[in-house]
Amino acid sequence: MPRQEGTSTKKLEKTMDSFLNMFGNEVKHSYSVARARIDKRLDFLRKVYGILSVQLLFTFLTASVFKWSSVITYIVQTNHWLVFAGILGSLGLCVALQTYKNDYPTNYMLLAGFTAVEASLVGTVVTYYRVESIIEAFLLTMVVTVCLTAYTFQSKMDFDRFNAGIFSLMSILFSFLFLQIFFPMSGMSRMISVGFAVLYCMYIIYDTGLIMERLTPEEYIIAPAILYMDMVALFLRLLKLLTEKMATKATSKDSFGKESIVDDFMYGSNVATAHVYIRMGFLRKVYGILSVQLLLTTITGFLFMSSETVTNYVQQNHWMLLVAMVGSIGLVIALMIYKNQTPTNYILLGLFTMFEAYCVGTVVTFYKVHSVLEAFLMTLVVAVSLTMYTLQSKKDFSSWGAGLFACLCVLLVASFLQIFFPTVLMDRMIAAGGALLFSLFIVFDTSMMMHKLSPEEYIVASVNLYLDILNLFLHLLRLMGERK
């Protein structure tokens, strides 16, 4: 009888573990990612965040197509059954992904299907919102996610204690959401959106800790799916919250009968003195163009690094890099001349971006993947943070121009000397100095585009910021990067 009781106890424990595994509350693995060797850990993180980057990139492209195509917008907004089918499909694919998480290539196929369905749902949602709200929610989601992820990785805290609090908060929020459906109250919807945004921020921290402590290095398919759902949910809540804020502002303005007509008098001598509608339109164009430029550059760099054939080709044909560098200089000059002539300015901008993307793609092939990813994330955080600071600051940064130009000349001279008299210390100093200099250039050029450019010169503004961000990335990569 004791033996039989022991067997029954083991079976019960095994059943409970299997049940808890379905909800991510399994007992800590003795061989989790956090306890694996450093090379296994880094390889796991590269796979997870590589897959997550592809998922987010695909979702971004899908949402862009849905938003800009009037035909697709009409189809998804008039066929609501597609949304319900998408929700049910994503739930089914989640269950299947959990079941076949270690079966290659089934797991990749299920993950791709899940991402496609989720991207379509996000694309459907964004068709109901204004472009500026979508961009704001996207940028805020990226900044929050990067900051919370960086905090979680360097923290020694055990985030298991979040579990009960997160579940309680989620239960409360869903209860209020259910009540709001039947007994709507003014202001309650916004409070619920804020609560859900906080909840999904907590989930990003909790799930990042969970993938390190509870998953094995072989379960890299599950980790990006979890983080992807957290980020998508956070983005959608922030989008709803920001839109409600804009709607409140619009109502207060319309109640006074002002700012309803955009006329020629709304243009000032520069963007900062123009009407708020003109200013927002200018910023949408600048950061929309800049996002497309950075997206194309990211895709090019990813393709160059992932394809061994392309890597070998660009590394063996140095003359193509020289042609791209000289060509980009010529195209910048042409852009300054034809900056207001459509579609010539867009054609020149497209060619310039392709040349620059080729240069960046060639450079990153000489570095290891984790170094490129670190430099990319740091560049993103620095650029977004400095941009937000500059746009809300009242300070006049125009006095920085002479000092920045002098520092740029010193950096160029030092780089020229480094070619003929190379030293490791000088190389590090140039990389660190360049990173600092182009961080300051982001602040300076962001301020200049508001106070020195007219609303029609959005092409010039996007080119300036694009070059600043690329140079910051390349200097950070040079400073921190581990070469192959």
C-alpha cells in the first residue's frame, strides 16, 4: 500500500506540473536559461530577440499597408467577422504553439501563422485611428519596452512575487471593463486604459524574468511569442489612451468655435511659429519618412548579416562601398537643391536612403550579431529620449552650432590621423567622442528643424536626423562592438 500511495502521489505531482505549465507557472527548471552557460544564454537571447524583431517588423509593415490602402481599410472595417475569426485563430495557434514548441519546422510555421493573424488584427485596429496617434503609441511602446527590458536584465530581483499582484490587477480591470459595458461612466474608460497599460508594462517585466528563470534554452519559440503579445497589448492600450486624450482636447477647442479652419495665415516663418495643425503635419511627415528610412536600413542590414553569400560579396568588393559613399554625398547635395520639387525630391531621397543602407549593411557584416543588436537598441533609446527632451524643452539650442562644428572638425582630423597612425586608445576615444557628438547633433538638429526650417522643408529635416542616427549607431557599434 505505501508503494501504491507513492506512485499515486508522483502521478498527481506530474499532472499538476503539466497543468501549471500551460499557464507559465511551472516549477523552476534545474536547467533554465539563467543557469545555462554564457554562450548558451547569449545564443538564446539572440534567437528570442531576433524572432521578436522580425515579428514586430512584419506587424509594422502590415499595419502600414492596412492604414494607407483605402481598399483594405474598407474591407476590414465592413467585415467584422474577420476580427472574430482572427481572435479565435490566434488563440488556437497559441495552444498549438505550446504543444509543438520544440517540433521543428512545425513550431516556426505555427509562429509565422500566429504572427500573421496578430499583425492583421493590429492592422485592422489602426485603421480606426489617426496617424499621429499611431506613431506616438508606437514610439512610446518601443521606449517603454526597451527601458523595462534593460531594467529586468540588470536587476537581481525575483519577479515571481509579481504573479499574484498581476493576476489580482487583471481580475479587477476585467471586472471594471465588464461593468463599463453595461453601465458606462464618463472617465471610467480612460482609467481602465491606464490600468491595462500599467498591467502590460508589469507583464513585460514579469515575462522577461520568466523566460530567463523558467524556460530552457531550447524553448526560444515560446519566449518571443509571449513578449510579442505583451508589446502588442501595450501598444493597443496606449493607442486608445492617447486617442481619448486627443478627443478631449479637440472637444475643448471646438466648444469655443476656434481652430476649425486651416488657412494660409496658419503658416509662420518657421515650424515652431506655425499653427498647431501645420506643425503636427510637418512632424508626421518628418518622422514618417525617417521611420521608413530606418526600417529600410534595418532590413538591409539584417539581410546582409543573415546571408553568407551577400556577406562575402560585399566584403570582397570594397569599391562598391566607395561608390555608395561618394554617391550618397552627391545625392545629399542634389537633395538640398531640389528639396521642394516633387517627385524629384522623393526619388533622390529614396536613392540616398538605399546608398546609406548599403553602407550600413556592409559595415555590420564585420561585427557579431549581439554587438549589432546592442548598438541598435542603445541608438533607439538615445535617439527617442533626446528627441522627446528637445521637443518639450524651451531652451534655444542654436548657440550649439559653432561648438558642434568645431568638434566635428576635430573628430574628422583625428579619424584621418588614425588611418596612418593607428592606436587602440585613439580608436576608442574617436568612437566615444563620435557617439557623444552625434547625440548632441540629434538635439541640435531637432531644435533647428523647428526653429529654422519652414513647414515645406520636411525632406531636409528627415535627412539631417537620419544621418545623425546612423552616425550615432556606427560610433556606438565601433565602441562596443565585437568584430568577427
